[in-house]
Amino acid sequence: MKTSRIVPAVLALLAIAACSDAQSNEGLVARAGDQELTVDQTVQLLVDQENLPNQTQVVHALADIWIDYSLLARAVARDSTLQELNLAPLIRQQLEQRVIAQHMDSVLQVDTAISDTDLRQAYEQEAPEARIHASHILLGFPDQATPAQRDSVRAEIESIRRRALAGESFATLARQYSQDPGSAAQGGDLGTFGRGDMVRPFEDAAFALQPGQISDVVETPFGLHIIRLESKEVPGFDSVRDQYRQRLQNRRFVEAESTYVASVEEAAHPQVSDGAYGILKELAKDPGTQLSKRAADRALVSFDGGAFTVAEYQTFIQSQQPQLRDRIQNASDEQLGNFLDGMAQRELMVAEAKKGGLEPDRARVDSLVTETRKQILAAADEIGLRRLDRAPGEAIEPAVARAVHQSLTDILSGANNVVPLGPIGYQLRSRVPTAVYDAGVGQVVLKIGQARASRSPSPTESGPDSTAAPDTAGGGPGTP
């Protein structure tokens, strides 16, 4: 049985709906509109899945999937083409990105004509494809070094540099003085490397040298260095002419774009609101949080003529992968500030595009909506919720309950994989009240524990060592 596939899939879906323990919800694990998931139904689904830990987060995850699938099945049953579903929030980012690109094309006048002479000169100065062979001597600073200690280290490496310039062997000096354990024994030899392989100050200094030259003292996070360039290999200009020309043209466009965006942002005077960072983290933790209109309209960043609101952020974060949500939850204030700056820039660029009369064309909107509907219906097909098995005259709810129960059974048995609904799940939840109940979740864990404890050992658990006590032992700069 392929039950192991459900473990990472279920545990990855831990966005828990709002919880409540009202007395009227006795015996329930979850609710999705008129649909109910009972404690006994949940126990029936999970009790035989002994590969899954009997933990509340697993029950919560299963309840979350049940809510999404129940809402999707109900939506498809009531409207087989999903025409009534508002898909605008799901395609907003794509439409905005297209409008911004069109606006940039209309306002940026970038001179991308580069003569072969200028191109060759830039290539020789930058040597972007070059690989160099270098050696270095590193002296690090003591932990929490005082200014006097830092001055002492700098004076020492300046003295070593003077000796190298006077003709003493660089390799001998490196073996004697360098504090880089990875290269000192090799006379400071770092081997061959290219652009991006070293920290930026070190790289800039090394690539600026000619073979045989020794650099000035260079400071990096590792300490103070002097560098000797042993050799440099630069591919022939003719072999990379076209690629390098494209690179320079792209760089000019990016620089022009950055300058324009900075000018628009400076004129708008964006201001981050008090408490914005906390809101970013809370909604990244639970993107499905139900917001009042007042909370949704609150500005995270305000600027002349507009704002980036909590509602807009929630729509954005609901469409993102869990990895980004995790990064936001663990981000520093500086990183969150940079994130909000980027989101404000996006809002400002959309506003500028609209001032210029640019709007998403109807054909593009219709195409994206149609494609999104196809993807949702394909997901419903894959889950087995597209066509419900309904008896003549039977209401929708019982048919939805059977279909969702069968889908979850197939997932838990390994016959099917979990199909995460992503942002469509949040969109469906915004239309219907949903809840997961802590009391019911706790009852499920208790009942499963009791049921498993009362069973006789399985044949695989019985054997010569079956009476032995369970094993509770635990498992048991470089270069700059």
C-alpha cells in the first residue's frame, strides 16, 4: 500500500481555518457552509493510517483539505462552468505585470545602440567571462575588536604587503602569516575562479589586477586581504560578442527602469504604517484570516494618491508558495521594509500606467479567466469531484459528502495524490463560512489513540522480540 505519499502532502497543508469551540459544534471537526465533518467520520478516515502520526496538526490538515474539497465540489455542482465565481483576484497580478511592462515600454527611451569599438572596450574593462588564478593573505580581526585592535591588524598586513612588493616570496609570506586555513598551507593559492565566486570587494580587487600585481589592502567580512593575481584567461571577444551586446543592452534598460521607478517613488513619499510588519507576518502565517472591512482597508504603505492595503497584501500572499510565506514570517524588519517598498513600487507603477491610459485589454482578461477556469475544473476532475453521483431528486449536500469522503479515502490509501487548491481555496472560503473546531480535533486524537491501543499486535509487530521494551534512545574563510 502506497500510504507513505500522504505524509508530506498532508503535513504541508497546515493552513488552519478559524477555530471555535461553541457548544453547538459538539462532535464536529469542521464545517464548510452546510457541510459537516464529524469526529467519527474523521476517526474512520485516519484510524488505519498508522504511517501518519496521531497528532492534532495532522487532523487539522485533513480538515483543511476536507473544507477546500467540499467547497469546490459544491461550487462545481451548483455551477458546472464556474461562471459565478469571481476569478479577478486570481489573475490580478498577471494583468498588472502586463500593464506595467507596457507602461515601461512607452516611457523609457533607452539608447541600446552600441558600436563594436565601444563594445570591445567595455568587454576588455569588465572581462565578464574571465577566469583568474589568484593567491591571497588574510588577517582576521579579533571578535568584538576595538578600534586599536583593528588598526593593529591593518598595520601588520600593510607591513606584509610592503615586504611582498619589495620582492619577498608571496607564497612564503602566506604560509607564515595568512589566517585562511583553506589556502595558507598552499602559499595562499585560491585556484581559478570566475565572477560571482568570491565576495564582491575581493572579486572587484582581484579582477582589476594584471598578472603579477599585488592589490592594496582589501576589507571583506572575513578580515583584511592582500591579493596577488597569478594569471587571467579571457575568452576571445569575437566568440562572445552577441551575448555581451545583449547583456549590456539589458543592463542599460534595467538602469533606466530603476532610475524612473526611483523618481516616481520619491515624488509619492511612501510611508510604512505603524504595525505593518506584524500584519505581514500574521497573514503570512494564516492567509485565510477573515478580515473586517476596516481591517482589510487599512494601509500598510501609504503614498500620495493611494496606498497598498491589507486586503491587497492578503490577495497577494494567498497566491504565493509556502516558502515565501515562511520567509516573511522569519524576516527581519529591514527585509520586511524592502518587501513593502517593492509592493508600493508595483502599486505606483500600476497607477502611472493608468494615468497614461493603459488598462488590461478585454481579450487578455477573458483569456486568463478562461484558462483559470479550465485549471480549476481540471483539479476538480483529478480529485474526483467534477461529476457527483446523485440519486434522482437527491440534494447536493449528501452527494458532495460522499464524493469528498471517497476522495480523501483515495488520498490516504495512496491511490491518489493531494491536489492543493492554492488561491482558489481561499477564494471559495471567502464565499462560505468555514471553521475547524479544536475540541473536535482533540476528540479525534483521543479516539484514535484508544482504538490503536486496544488492537492486538499485527503479524509484523509480533515476533521473537515483540515483548521487548520499545527503543526510546534518540538519534543518537574558507575562501572569501
